[in-house]
Amino acid sequence: MSPRDDLGVSDMAPIPVVGRGAPGKPLLEIEGLHIAFGARDRWFEAVRGVDLRIHAGEVVGVVGESGSGKSLTALAIMRLLPRGARISSGRMRFAGTDLLALDERGMNRLRGSAMGMIFQDPLTALNPALPVGHQIADSIRTHQGLGRAAALARAEALLDLVGIARPRERLRAFPHELSGGMRQRVMTALAVANDPRLLIADEPTTALDVTVQAQVMAMLDRIRRELGIAVLFISHNLELVAEVCDRVAVMYAGRVVEGAVVEALFEAPRHPYTRQLLRCIPRLNDETGPMPTIPGLPPRLGAIPGGCPFAPRCDAAFARCTAEAPDIWRRGDHMARCWEALR
Amino acid sequence: MSPLDDRSGERHGGLDRPHQGAAPLLELRDIRKEYALRQGLLARLTGRAERVAAVDDVSLAIQPGEVFGLVGESGCGKSTLSQIAVGLLAPSSGQVLYRGADIAALRGEARQAYRRGVQMVFQDTHSSLNPRKRIRRALAEALAASGQPRAAIPAKLLALMDQVGLDAVMLDRLPHELSGGQRQRVGIARALAMDPALLVADEPVSSLDVSLQGQIVNLLRELNARLGLTIVLVSHDLAVVARICQRIAVMQAGQIVEEGPPARVLFAPEHPYTRTLIAAVPRGLAGRRSTREVAPAEA
């Protein structure tokens, strides 16, 4: 999704934008986001200070393994955190609006209009009892005040946009009558129904087969180009992220440990976690022998070690790594939270 | 370096070894599994309901000592086929032969020997372990079922845990207290408790994070090398299967469309579906801008 000349990376100073409008402020700016789980006086921090910026029209990937806090970060932007989780501190600005200062009505106006979201499992995100055309039309009527017929016509155009054949007939289909790939297309139609500026895609293809994944990713890529929307793409799949994103943030134990433009991150990763993770990806080549692994396990919520949380599993750790939380290494728009990078 | 690290010439052992002479450990002959499509009760009773074949005339021979990979996407019939291989499902037609004998005809001791000899590891470690049983009990019950005398069980438990790379303190944990990777190791230990000759692993790593997948895959390789355990690895992940299997079969719509050593299947695929499957695997930076849509989605 190049040209990638308008990139400002999380934790980094934005680079002047060329060719895509004024440089100016990012569309979405997250600073020092903390999210905690718990009740009463026992709280565990699952997201521990995330900074992230997304400019209009760019695709930013957030990768990490389960428990890294990537999905919580996405849900926090939409203020859809699960019960028991709360934003304990931080700032989030979207198109000039302070998201944390909005009341529920204000958030409802944003959700499904200026910000759209698609989830891993469209079957639970769609209403099983309503035809998909109605669900899309309802959203259009709510946010745009269109009449029934006009909203349905727009819903049909949206189904066509997301690449569904015979869209008029499909308006009447129920979610269970559609395949997984088709449902994800319907979810996308719903998410972009009211001309969002930002689409948050949380593991949108994880439940799909690779061949269907390839189709859905191609569709998402085409749509975001046609509509000019920014995308926050949450995934555990580094290879997929490398294919579609302009910038990438790698999360571990609730923090962004490395952020860079996609080529820099994949060709010259500075954080050992990123390097070790890249080695672990099974690739279609003629390599044999044992698969590379990262020893040990990610830390548990509430038991995140002091110093660098990756140090116990790191192949480059030295004494300082377990003693002190790492400072941030920076070169241009590339950052890594790592003592080894700073050496 | 473990002896495993030296794999020169080991990978394609499945081909180089003269299988023609050796009797297969497990053989599937013209296996077919049909289901009636959900229609009216009357149509089903009268046998006029439309039928769909989940597995459509599949024949396979698993040789002793090999790691065989079965690849395909959801709905291709790979899980149905593996359940038939372990005897959890009966085929609509066709035969399953274990050490040359038709399992449908096995009785008594011979049937027990097949039941123990062919074990399964499941994808979902949450639902395949009883949440209320500590690991010690889950494994002890498996050992008792395998006919171990009670007195031998405590020592066997420790040996099993060691074999799958788990610390003995985990014996006193409940499944939810373990990570996904650790639970999968318990699943493998429980299968090993039966002292099996063949392990059928259905998507054993697909619910694990990428940094942990390798640990389980390597454990399977090690069990194959150390114990001579024959393994059928069922997966949607072509890259994982190609890496550790000596032979792979690609399944589509109930049929095996291509079979061969991984190097041949990956680099000189003959079937169009295999080529589609390979092309769909994300390729990182190399795959940028290669994603192009072709036609509107029909299904």
C-alpha cells in the first residue's frame, strides 16, 4: 500500500506528508494508554502505556501474540472494552475529538460512522435474526437519516462494493446462510456504510482459510484505496501484516516494543523479540530440521517481570535487561524499547 | 546439538525407504463417508435425501516410522478422515486396515490392540481435557486404561511428563492453569500413555501462538525420531506440514488431489488446487501488492 511517504510511526515524530493532503495532525493519536483488568482494589495492567498514531489514509499494523494487549487497544479506541476492563490512564484523540471525554451518546455517533470496526468472528458480530441487508440499512438510516428504500439501495451498492455477487438477492440473506468469507465481506460493508475515516480490523481473517483470507485481504485493500480510509490492522500474522501495512507496531506484554515503517521492521528489526518472532514463522521453503522457537512463555497478567518483560526469553539479554525497564532507541521513525538496541 | 539436528537425508526418508516391501502400519482403502443433507425426516427415512460425501474414495497407506502430512482447508474432509483412521467414525464404505487386518472385523484382544495402538491428539485443548481433573488424574486414568499395573503408574507419570517436556509440578495443576502449549503437551502425553504405534494429530498447533507452535512441532519430530512413533499430522498450514513430514497429501472436497514428498509438492505442484493453496499463503514483504482481486465472491 505504498507510497508510504506520509509515515509517522508510533512513538515517533510524524514525517511531513507528501501527496496525501496536509501533514498536520494525525487522524488518531493515542498517548500513554493504560488498560487495567480487575475489581475493587485488585487491578492488573494489561496495556501499559501504548502510543500510536494513524494518519489519514494510511494502514497501520499492530502485531503481537495472544495477551499482548493488541485487541484491547483496538477495543479501547471504540470504547468497547469488556466488562472488568477499564482505561486507567492515557489520551486518545480522533479527528480533533477527545475520545475519553465523550459521553455514550457521542461515542454512539462515532461508532459505525466515522469509525468502523470489523471483528474476527462475524457470526457473533452480526445479528443472526435479521437479514444482512436490514442490518446495513438500519445503520445507514440511524447515521444518515435516509429513508427505508434509499437505505436499502445504498446497502445493495455496499454489498456490491465488498465484492458480493448478486447483491440484491443477498440483501435478504441471513448471516448463517453465508460462508465465513461472505460474512466478513458483509461485516466490512456494515463497517464502511457511513463513510468512516478509520476502519479498525481486529484479526479479520484469522478464522478463515488461506485462500479465503487472500480474497478478503484483497477486497479490504481495494476498498480502503477506493474510499481513502485509514486502517488499523490488528493481527498475529506478521507475514500478512507485511503485505498490507505502511507502518507496523509490535506489541509485547502490553507495550509497543518496536515500531517502524514496514520495510525497516522486516528487513532490519532492532528488537530481539521482533527478530525472534520473524524467525519462528513457518515459511514455504526447503528448510528442514527443528523449527525455530522462542523459549518460555509470555508473562501472565499481573506477573510481568521488572526490567524488560521479554528479557527472560530473549537471546540477546544482558544484566541490565532484567534490572531496568529499557529506554527507547530511535533512529528517524524507527523505535525500539530495548537496551540491546541502545548498546 | 541433539541427534535430531542432523537431518541430512532424513527428510525424504519416506521416499527413499523401500516402502513397497514393508507392510503399511495403517491402510485406508476406498474410504467413503457420506452424510444425508438436512432435509425432511420423510426424505431421510425413505433414503431419498440428497447425500454429500465428506470423504470421497480415499486410499492411503501410512508406513511405519514416517511422518505423514494431510493438508487441506476447512470442510475438505481431513478431520473426518482422521476420525475414521482412529476408529471414532465408521466409514460408509471402504476398509481401514491396521497392521494388515480390517478393523471392522477385529474383536477382543486384537481390537484393544488397535484401540491402544492408534491415538489422537486434538486441536482444542480446552474441550479435550476435563476441566475438573488435575493433570495427574487425567494421565493416570489413561495409564490405567492402557493396562499398567497400579504400582507402576507414579513412575510412569513422571516418565510421560519428561517425554513431553513438562515439569512434574504441572501434574497437580488443573487444565485452565496451564498455557495452551502446555495443555497440548498434556494431550500428547495422554496419547503416549497408551504406548501407541501411530499418533494422529489433528491441527495440534493451529490454536497456538507462532512462537510456541515450533515447540510442539519439534516435540512431535522428536517423538518420531526417538520412539519411532509414526505420525499423521493433519493441518491447514502447508508450511508446517512441509517442514516436518516425509510425505504430504493435499485434500480438497473429500478427495486427495496430490500426494508426494514436500519438496515436490511445494516446488512442482501438479494439481491446480495445490497451486492455489501455495499462492494464498502470505509472503511478507515479497507479497506486497501481489494481492489482487479476481471475481466477485459467490460462496
